[in-house]
Amino acid sequence: MKKLTTKILNDVIQPRPHNSYKGTFGKVLLIAGSANFGGAAIMAATAAVYTGAGLVSVATSVDNFASLHARLPEAMVLDLNNFKPLLELLTSVNVIAIGPGLEVTTNNAQLLTAIIEKVSQQQCLIIDASAITLLAQYQIDLQHCQAQVILTPHQIEWQRLSGLTPQQQTTTNNYQYLQQIAAPQTALILKGAPSHIYFNNEAEIYENTLGTPAMATGGMGDTLTGMIAGFAAQFSNWHDAVLAAVFLHSYGAELLAKDNYVVLPTMIDQYLPQWMNQFAHAKDSSVNH
């Protein structure tokens, strides 16, 4: 078991090149937020923008357009329920993240299936929240997906997919089941206290050494999904980008928990550019936790 430290942040987060532009830092398509769950789309999209993704598009219910534009004018929107333009956009982005605030419906299962079939080797597909339930309930095949896949369940979502109860979710069982259901280029972030990260093509398992009970509030997972999307879009080593996003999520929450009884996801968002800038320019141990 390899324990994550701030070294992963120093290794991954680098100063931005002087000759860069928005296309340099990747394009994210976030598919999130059915009509009753617009907040999930806003929180995930905000995290993707604030971690530095160059362009972020959000496929969400039209009911969420006004609130999303009001909270996050940097993001573009399209109709979650109009599959044709959504699937056309799919081919032009680097990262697709699906699941936060989605309803578990046949239509969304069909959309997830189409995305899994359409994504390419050059893309990253993050499957989170309700999309994991869709995988389980509709028995959607992941084994032939060409993209780099990142699964981000909590223990109960993982139980739905794997059949493993929380007590059975040992590192050995989790790794064996991941190998059974997914292609080699798949990562599993099993959220918990602590969270563990598995890579299907690597025997090493990583443990997130940080976290705080102050994080136990709705939307925290949506923010993590957006952060992973933002990191995967702009940093070329997707393996290390995943680890860094997970660690920074908890690192920031611990900093905020020193002065706050509860750390809200939106509180983390506001400080992401500042924290990332510190690590991008730190060549010593001055920012180490």
C-alpha cells in the first residue's frame, strides 16, 4: 500500500507555459444534473473550471441553465436530453465525466452505453454517482471501453456494482473484481475513510492519507469528480493526475477544517487556484502538510 503525500502535488502541478492558451489545458464535458439535482452539476463544473480546465461544457437539464450561468459564467451548457449534439461534442473533448445528480432512468442508461461505445483511447471517462448505479442496474459492459476509465464510487455504490458488502470490500476483493469487469486502463477510486485508489494494470494500491469529518456533507463527491476532470484534462500523466486530484481535495479540506466546523464543497472551490499556484511554484518543503 503506497500512501499519498504532498509529493504527488509537487510532481503533478507545474507552472503554466507562457505560450499557452485555453486549448492547452483541455476540454471537459460534464454530464450531470437532472432537473431536481442542479446543484451537483454546478459543484462539479465549478471544480473543473477552478482547477484549470481550459473549456468546460455541461450537459444538464434545461431547468438548470439559468442557475448554472449565474453561478459559473465560464461554463457552456447544452441540453442533457438532446442526445445528438451531446454525442457530437463528445468526440472533441479530452475528458467526459458523467453521473453527478443524474436520475437513474432508461434514457440515461442508453446515453451512458452510447458514450462507453463512442469514446476513444485518447480520452478519459469518469463514471461517478448515479452513473455507477446505472452500470449495475442495467448491466452495462465496461470491458471493451477504449478510453481511460475512472470509477468513483462510495462503498454503497461499489456494493451495487460489485456485490461486495462494505465488510467484504478488502483490497484483494476490490482489485480482483475491478479486473473482472473493466479494461486494463481503468482506475477505481473507492471513497471512504480513508479512500483507496486502484489501477487495473498495476498491482500497487494507493491510500489517501488525509481527510476530515468536516467533509461529510452533500456535494463533496461532485466536487471531487470535477477536480479529477480538471486535472485529467490538463496534466498529461492521467495516472498521477488522478492521485493528485484526490489528495488535493482532502488536503484543502483539512486546511479549511482548522477554522471551520463544516467544510462545504463550495468553500474548497474558492481556494483551488491559490493552492495549485503554491504547489506549481514550490520547489522546497514550505507547502508540505
